[in-house]
Amino acid sequence: MDRPVSRLCCIGCGRDYPLEEIRYECDACANLLEVVHDLELLKTVRDGPGWRHLFDERLGVRSGIHRSGVWRYHELVLPDLPAAGVVSKPEGNTTLYRAARLEEESGTAEVHIKHEGENPTLSFKDRGMSAGVSFARHLGVGMVACASTGDTSAAMAAYAAQVDGMRGVVVLPKGQISMEQLAQPIASGCLTVALPADFDTCIRLLREVCRRRPLYLLNSVNPVRIEGQKSIAYEIVQQLGWDPPDWIVVPVGNAGNISAIGKGLFDLRALGLIDRVPHLLGAQPEVAAPLARAHREGYKERVRVKAADTVATAIRIGDPVSYDKAVGTVRRSGGAFIAASEQEIMDAKALVDATGVYVCPNSATAVAGFLKARQQGTIGASDKVVIVATAHGCKFSQATIDYHEGRLPGVRPRRANRVIELRVDGAALERLLASDDGSRKDKP
Ligand code: F0G
């Protein structure tokens, strides 16, 4: 295509900017920007069935950018970026697990878990970061930066490490991310900074510094990242044979991911790949749930909270940067936001983990939100539901062990599987095996 397909557009006043301009906010009204593709132009390239056919054909490729679960959809992600400019590991192509145990537990027709923890750095952030770092390289940027609750920093560090001459800087809330997450940017050689502050403060500070210094900001305020992120939605519907679910449930922190998934789905509908958009349900921990509160209060005004300690540390965020985008897309989808307690989150995690699909507490917040929405009747018995698990359980070993050992304050481990310590004694092991009835009972 000889003219640019994409531009930046303010979500508030609609003002346009060129895609290649480094900016995260509108000059006129300070709202966030989004990447807008010329959908009319894309419609002239192929019709809906034509696009579906193209993406299905690419499923079998073994080399090149199209084997990535982001870049398979190159024309709908960043059509103006040449294939040679793509930085990919590759990412995506994560499993959509049928969750029979959740179907039984909740009495729901069809439930799947989209396990984004199967990405290269063990979280969904690899998708947006592949787009963000590719674009940073395309722009010739030397230094990329993000504030993070652990997963964005892990992804940015690992993608920046792939590019010669690109330096990464991560700013983290000290003591508030898991050990495994902290190890990732250190291992990838990033400049790793810890502040005695919460995430909301870290990102505010970094955004200010980015205004003064030539740092390319790769938090989800960066609209290019959202374009990579939305490929989760593309994969979900493609894996379901282009028949969208009734609901997609997503854990929400800074609210970039749910905005991205919504944007992706509305683009697919506009281009005729799907005929309806699923309802989006955003789930937050009760102690960090500004959007769930806004939903209860009818979105009358913007809600900010001081986020408190939660097992779901990656979504301990009280003032989500993509608040307006998320509210817009969730309302447009006929969806909702919901909050889950620490007890509900960890019980939901143990339920899913025990099926051999190992998820993190943040992902479990979505599972708990789903179970609650089902109980309340928001989600119906005949619905088809996809829950997005955003990171792998292996990033949160401490929370998992603490739950099973009964060490989480305020949480009673209803599905505990404790380690049993024995003497070095074969007979003792045999007695234990004889008394084991082969199942773990849930305590009431
Ligand atoms: N789940 C996990 C595992 C996350 O790491 C995050 C966000 C979310 C869900 C929420 O996604 O922010 O787009 O609403 N983590 C960010 C980070 C904030 O810095 O890693 P969101």
C-alpha cells in the first residue's frame, strides 16, 4: 500500500497525528491516543471471508513473521511496518484449554481458558511488546522504558535485549513484585530501578521524566503496544473457528489489555471477520477495584482508589492509565466490571491449578470474577465463555505455596495440598500411601 494505512487519533476529541510521531497524549485535550487503521482501505484489499482464509492459511507456516501469533495478523496490527522491521521471538499461539472443571463447578455450557502464560516471558505482555519494541527500532529509538508491576518489565527487557544498541530501563515498586518477575529484567540486562512507592506513583514519575528526556515509553499508554496486544482476541476467535464466544473475561490492572481486546474485536467486526462482539467482563481484586466500583455507580465519575495489598500484585493499581479506553470499550460491548476477594481469587486459582493448567493470582482474579458473574446471573448457563489467563503460575511460586501451607493472611485454604514431611523411612512412606485416598477434598 503506497499511503499510510494507520494514524494516531485522540480518543477524546478525535484529533489526528501521524503514526510515527512519538506522543502518548493529545495536545489539544490530553486524552490518550489510539492507532486507527483505514478500515475502508483494508476492506478493499479483502472481504471478511478472504481475511479469515488468509489467517487460516498462515497457521501452518514454520518460518518468518507469520508464525507469530501477533504477526500472523500483520495487516491488522501495524500494516505500515515492513516485515523486516519486526522483532519477534515468536510470541502468541497460546493454548485455548477447555475448562471442564469450571463448566461443572459453575453450571456453564462452555468455558475455555486462553493461557497467555505460555508466551516466551510467561505473560501476555510479549504480544504488545513485540509490537512496541519493533516500532521503537523502526523509529531508531535508543532507550526504551516502562514502569511495571512485573510482567511488562520482564517482556520489555527480553525484547529490548534482542535489538543491538537498544537500552531498556524499568521502574518497579520495591518489594511489590514477585521474585521471579524481578529476576527477569535483571537477567536480560536492563537498567533496573526500584522505588519505595506503589505502581501508580512509579508510572506517574516515569511519564514526567519521559516528557523531559528522549525515552520511548513502552507502558500501555503507548498506543502501538495496544495493537500487538489485541491479537489475543484474534487468536481466541480463530481458535474457535471464527465463532466468537458470548463473554471474554479479563483481569484488569492498568486496563490496557481489556481495551486492546475490545478494539481488536470491534475491528474484526468492522472488517466482516466476525458478526458479533462478545461482552467483556473485567475483573479486579476488591482492594484495587476502581473500575468495578465505577461500574456499580453507573460510571457517573472517574474513580481512583489507593490500592492495598493483594495476592494479585500485578493488578494492584488504583488509578488505571487506560481507564477511559476501558470504560468505553466495555460499555460498548455490553459488558461489566466485577471485583473478587482474596479468598475467592486463591480458591479459584487452586481449582484451575489442580486441573494441570497452572495460572497466576492475577489470572485467577478473572476466574473468580467469572464464577461470581455466573452466580449473579450476569453470565448465563448456556453461554460460551473464554477466560484470559494473563501470566503463568511459575511467576508466582510464593503465593501458591503460601496458600497451600495456610500462610496467606485472611485466606483459608479450602483446596490446600500441603507438603508432607517424612523421616527417611520406607515403611512410613508405605503407610502414607496406604492411607491416601487418591483425591484432595475441598473443605467447606
Ligand atoms: N495480568 C497480569 C499477569 C499482569 O501483569 C497485568 C498487568 C494484568 C493482568 C492487567 O493488565 O494492566 O493491561 O489491565 N501488568 C502490568 C505490568 C501493569 O506492569 O506488568 P492491564
